[in-house]
Amino acid sequence: MQSSLQNRNETYAAGWIEAAVVVNPSSIAWPRGAGVQTLSSEDLGLSPSNVILDGTVTPITLSGTVFINGDVVIRGRVRGNGTILARGNVYVLGDLVYDCGQGEALRDCDYRDPSRLPQLSLIAGGNILMGDFLSVDTFRAPNLNLLGANRLQRPMSECRANPSQEGCGSGAEGVGYRPNLTLTEVANFNRSELQRWLRDNSYRPRFYTYREDTVYFATGCEHDPQAYGGYRALRAAEEEVSLCGQRLNLAIAEAILSRAARYEIISPAFGEAGLKGLWDESARGRPAGAFRTDGLLYSANAVFSVIQNGRGYNLGGRWDLRGALVAADVGVLAPVGLDIYHDNRLRPRVLGGQRPQLVRGVWEVVGQ
């Protein structure tokens, strides 16, 4: 950021953003068309700044790179060519699409001519989270409306202690109560990191947490949600546990945690109820059709995205991504379809270049 502000960084040239924006909000709400400001990295990057950006009424206009020293919530229309680089998490809580109008006139873009399209890069030092990643799992009630704060997934420790309470979801017959996709992927990714550490004790694990400081991991080999009893806390204990065939001695848990990096996926500035409320408002007010995201999504850590089919939403279980997605860990549920239209103008600043590719890691088709 400092080199950008001093015009010494060709990769991330200093820029500005014009948008309806709220910085460090005292109450969590979309600004819509109110509070339009022009801000730079000096305004948002030097001091702690948690930001809500709303382009639904006035398009978000970008030029160059804007560093934000905190978490970012964003939705709406985008103009210009630029990068938002957040120190914390980025939450895409509504459709995020390019606008090709001028002034106050909004106009949909013609994607047949990419040279005329805006360019948006979203880069998170933490994680990128999108869609309905906070709602409880409702396997036994597939028609239950998930809109509303009372549909929030509770933390793992609370649900392990009392799985049948509200906010701990449901499971298939023989499985019992189980966590939602986001909490499941958090535990699955943590298991993978522990397995990598067991293969190489010099490795620095990257752990994810959800609303609590304790790191939880999946003990079995499954990747689908399991009953809460199938998850364990990484906590010092005189016992061994199985990690899908590998043995982990919990007596050294503190030594593992002391060298690990941790990433909380829920912003303390916005809170899970605040984030859920912003998403629910966007979901209620949008036209029917696939969830739309234009631009590059880049995180050195994780991207979590849940696009519901029904359950109070009109998304049809589809996600339409026009750009690129780059992350170390990806947990995505789009049960009807995920369409990715690669935009080769958007290139993450990583060594080795970029080419259109889908690398299969953990991959399973669960229904058609």
C-alpha cells in the first residue's frame, strides 16, 4: 500500500473509488444511493476501515487500486477499471455486475465485445464469502424459507453440546443433526491442513474458524456434512484421533496451533446477523434468475459460496460468474448450475501466469 501511495508500484497503481459507501458503520444497512463519496487508499487504507459499498442505485466507479484496511461488503453495478484490495474478508452479498451507462443513466453491457467492458478485481487478504453461506442446513425440511435472522447457523461448539437446538440444522435419516455447508467446509479444510502438517511438520497450517476461536476439524473421510459428533476441537488432550486413516496425537495440539495461521470467516465488525440481514435484503429485492458476479475473485485462503435453490430464494440454484476465481480452498454449492465465463483480461498478480483451467481436487456430483 505504501509503495502504491508513493507511485512506486506498477502492479497496484494508486487509485480511487466513487460509490454509495459507509465506513465503519454504527448500524448495518445498505446505503443504497445515499452517502456517495470519492475515496482513496489514503482514506481507507491507513486507518482501520470496514466498508459497505452499494452500487444498486449509483454504480460503483473504480480507477486503479484502492486498499481497504479491514472487511468489505459489496453489491450492485460497477464501472471503470480497478482493484479493491481488502486486508480482511470480502463479502459479496448481492449481484455484482458491470454497468456500461454514463452519468445517472444505467445500461446493461454487451458482453459480446469484451474490450468495452469494465474490469473489477476483488482481492482479499482473508477470505471471500458469497451468497447464503450463513443459513442452517435443512435437509429434513427442504421447503423451509431460509430468509430471516432466525435461520442462522450456530457455532460448532454450541451444536455439539445441543444438536437439536434451533440454528443447528437437520440431517438425513441415520445421520442426525449436522452443520451447514460453510461450517462443514471449514472443518474439512482444517482436516486437510492437519494432514499436510502430519506429512511435513515444518509446514505452517492455515486454519479457519466460525464465530469462535477454537479450531474444529472433521475426523472421518467424508466431505459431505456429518453428524456433529464427527467433528473435534484441536485442543490439547492425552489421546489420539483418526484423520481418515492418519493418527493425530492431540498432546501436541498447542504446538501445532502456535505455528498456524488462523482466519475467521465472520467479520466482528458486521457480525453474522448483520451480514445475513444484508444478504436477505438483496435476495428479496432482486429479479428472478441466476446469481451474477462479474470480475476476478482472488483470495490466498478460501472462497465460500452457497447459492440456494428455492427455500425463499429466486436464484434457481444457479451462479453465473463472468471473470475468474482463484483461491487456495474453494467451497461452493450451486446445486443446479455453475457457469464460469473466463475473462482473460483479469489476471491475478501471481507468479507463473494464468490460463483457463479447472483443477479437480475434491469433486463429487451428488445429483442431477
